[in-house]
Amino acid sequence: MTYNNGQTMTLRAPNGTRVRVRFEVNVKARRLILRLDERRREAVAVAPSSRQIKDAAAFAAERADWISMRLQHLPEPVRFEEGATIQYRGEPLLLTAEGEGRIAKLWPADEASPKLLSVPGDPDTMAQRVVRYLKKQAKADLTRSVKRHCETLSVDYKGISIKDTRSRWGSCTYDGQLAFSWRLIMAPAGVLDYVAAHECAHLLEMNHSPKFWSKVAVCCPDWKRQRAWLRTHGAGLQSAGE
């Protein structure tokens, strides 16, 4: 069978469940890679070239049981809709369509209830407006963190962009452009701040050497704890907003 970049196939795991695998070609990859796309709830088999997609298919087939087990343990998706509770800066946030106008507004919590995000207007566009609000807050929080860490490290950045990436929480280019996932606004503030520190350190060290981690530690002394939280709960952040 011939497989192409972007194509998917369905495998049957030894436990009888079916799992979907999508193929990707990444010329920067040095070997075959198998990872999960939590939001699409499928595996991604990455090949260094189109000629190796067939090898990637065999690689995934040999690991169908592992894929099935990992997918079964993913958290259930949380939709941005009326009555849903999502995470916001590490705390529960209840979504409601009650209110006036079309601008999302945050209402503080009382002792017995979570904070409310009022998103009045057309229910069909509620999810998009929730994402728009979260992106705006993420940009503000990350900008503050980046400016603080850059001052600490005596380094400059060129710009900050907020994206909806699936495989990484942040990135840094050689020309000083920083990019972050808006989903970090759902994590505790310390986790967001750690990711900002991580990318700011890359402005000086484009690697993960001990020298790099020493610069992260200057900005975020408890970076190991924050990184551990993200590794444990990151799939939950990715599952929100389906």
C-alpha cells in the first residue's frame, strides 16, 4: 500500500480498539518519530522523507497497542459552551452566555462559586469569542513575563506572537521572534512564566545545554516543578476548546 504526506490509516490494536495514524514528512527529523495529537485524538507518524513514509507506517503498526493505551488515557475534551467549566490561570472558570453586549467579561468569584466569564451573544460563535478572550489575556501575561526575563538576562527580543500549536508550548527563532501557545493562559501562572523564561533563555542559547538551563534557573528557580506540571497536565490543556 502507498502512503502519502497528510494521509491517515486506521490500525487495530491487540485489545481490539481502532486507532488512527496520520503521516507527516519533516525533513528536519533525523529518525522515525511517533507522537500523539491530543486534540485530534490520533497518532502522528513522522518520517524524514516521503520515501520513508512506508517505514513510518510499519513503525506505527508495531506500536498500535501503545498508541491505543495512550489515547484511552487522554482527558475528555471540554467544549467552550454555555455552562462549561474550563481552567483559567490554574483556577476554574465557568462560561455563561448571560450578560449584555458582545464583549466577553470576567466576573470575580464569591466564596462559594468559581469566576464567571460572561460571553453574551450568538451561541454558535461563543467558542470563538472565548478563544479570542483567552488569546488576548495570554498575550498580556506572556508579554509581561518576557519583558521581565529579558531584563534579567540582558537580552532583547524582536516580537511575540500567540498561536495554537499542537506539539510545542513556545518557540524562539534566531532573529529573536518568540511564539507561544495561547493555551498557557489556562495553566497556573507559574507554568506560563516558566515557558516564557524557557524561550527567553533560547535568545542566548539555542540549545538545551547545562548553560541554557542555568539561564532558565536565573529567571525561574523552580522551573523543574513547573515543567513537571506541564508534562503531567498538558494534554488537558490541549483537549480544551474542541
